[in-house]
Amino acid sequence: MKALIIGGGIAGPAAAMALRRAGIDATVYEARPSGAEGAGVFLTLGSNGIDALRAIGADTEVVSAGFPTPEIVVYSGTGKRLGVTRVSGTAGSGPVSHTLQRAGLYGALRDEARRRGVPFVHGKRLTAAEETPDEVRALFADGSEATGDLLIGCDGIHSAVRRLIDPTAPAPAYAGLLGLGGYTRGVPVDVEPGSYHMIFGKRGFFGYALAPGGDVWWFANVPRPDEPARHETEAIGAEEWRARLVRMFADDAGPAARLVRASQEILPAGPLHTVPRLPLWHRHRMIVIGDAAHAPSPSSGQGASLSLEDAVELAKCLRDRPGIEEAFSAYEALRRPRVERIVRQAARINNSKAAGPVGRVVRDALMPLVLKLTADGKQLRRTYDHRTDWDAPAPAATPAR
């Protein structure tokens, strides 16, 4: 069996490695001419995502590229400590969530996949796909094509494969926030390395973590009700964002304004999108996984981790179920309830980031109780204690709820 994988970011290389482990040949086709390494700032890979990589023996290089970040300390814009929440597995023997640069994650996954013999073909932007009873043919913008037994869309939130599976599929939903981040050296912060600190400011949301080397990694979420055109955010340079963010966080307690002011690097901003519920994940020989199927808000801290879980579980279903369509159905029944629950949770957090004056008062009053109740609760354990067992048989296809 041969799989065509569209997208060389996170889910693509992981799916290729898992498929090869299951005895299925796979080639990754990436639209960018030189890989996806330059995209994004940094992200948190949850303990459940690291465990998915561990299931296929691909976790070591990824973990070494980041640093442990097992918890978040939450503050209001007035400096009130609202509480602490753990964002890592509660089981003592499991992995710990890590934060790493997105480029580092891409590079580690790509390099490990190449070591295992996975071919990567760059400059291949998918434009169409044709299915026959025996194969699927991918057509690319440069006029080339490739054929295989199945096609897996790992091409992110603006997926081309998603539109081929269902031309009426809903477009990604704008989350009401712009996101950007940067890195600051030489500015002391009174926090322990590896602990995230997040501030619900009066005009925006700010988060930062102290890396082991002393640099501060930070990000900001800027509320904006209307979605900007792509060229609008691209036209705003780093210095303009520096000035805007300093003004935005000037009245908040905490180090946000001085970290932004002294930042050596501020990366481009962009609107945040989600894919809350996609009616069709697969059709015949084509399927979407990861953000192409179910992109949560970055507030979840689970986008990359869910993509890695998807990659391994799909390979297991293709390994254990007798046909492609049955494997796809079994995979969807297994994955849809979990990922859509996490997507809904993240949407509620996003609403808190964009709260108005009255909403801020209510949020800051209730947040300590909410964090206390959920600090080690069922919801957290279901998210971060989730384990991916390569040796366990894949379930039979049952209707997804």
C-alpha cells in the first residue's frame, strides 16, 4: 500500500513515520519550496503529544529541542494571582509537556522521518485529486502528478484536501484574536524557568516563559472583532507592533510592556482561526487529519499534540482494519469525540481573552475557583494523560457521536 501525504509540517512527517512502521509506504509532498521550518513562533507540545511520538519511537529529538513547561500561573491585569493550572500529565511515569520553537519541531520531525527513509518532495502545491476504484491521483500546480492507494491531507487549517473531500465544507472560523510573539534577552523576570505566566490584561492577553538559557519567550493575543485581510497584518512591521503592544499593556501589572519594549525579535502577526466541526473527514480514498480536520484555538495548547495523536492512530487503523474506507471510519469514530471536546474547551478560553469591562470583573472573580476545581480534575487528566498504545489493536468502525 502506498500513501500520498500532503503537507510537511507536523502531522505529515509523523504520519509518514507511523505508516512506515505499519508497513505502508508513504511520501510527503510539501507546497513550500524548502520546507515548513520558518513558520510560526513557538508552541507547547503536551505530554499526550509526546507520548504519541514515543509510541513510534520518535520523541527523543523533539523533546531535546525544547524545555519542560508543566504548569501555567494565571494573573489578572491588576496583578492579582488567579491560580495555577497544570498543563501536563498527572501520572508520574508519563512525559512532561515541553515548549519548543515551531521551527525546531518541524526540523526534528522532518529529520527523523528522513532517517527512516521517508521521501520529501518540495514545491508541490496540490490543486486537484482524481479517484478511481483502484487508486487516487494527486495533481500539483507545477503540472506534475503522483498516484497512490490513499491520500492523507496534513495541510493545515487552510487545507486544500479538505475542499476536495467536501467542496461545501465550512471555512476556518476567525477566533476574534490576532496572535504574535517574540524573544527577549537581558530582561530579568522573577519566575522559575519552565513555568508559563499568563496575564488577562485590560486590552489584550499576554503569556511568557523563561527558557533555561535566560531568554524570555512571549506571545500576545490582541482582540479584534472583525477579521483583517491577510495583506493588512502582513503590512504591519515589527516596530509598529512594538509600539502598539507597549501601549496595550502599559496599564497592566507584570512585565509585558517592558518585555515587548526590549524584545530583540518580534515575529509577524496573523489572525487566529479554528475548525470547530467538520462534517466530513474522509471520502473514499482521501482523508484529512490534524488541523485540516479539527483545528482548536491556540488557547488549547493542543493543536500539535492532537495532530501527532491523529497520525499514529490513523496508521494503526490502516494496519488493523481490512480496507481503507473501514479504516477511515474506525479512525473517525475513535478520534472525533476527543478532539471536538478539546476544541470546545479552547473556544471558551478565547472568549475570556476578549472580555469587556464587565466580563473582566466576572472572569477575575470566578477564575480562581475554576482553576482550583480543574487543577487536577477529570478534564485535565482526559486531555494530558491520554496515552497512545502502538501495540493495542485499532477498534472496529462504529458510528462517531
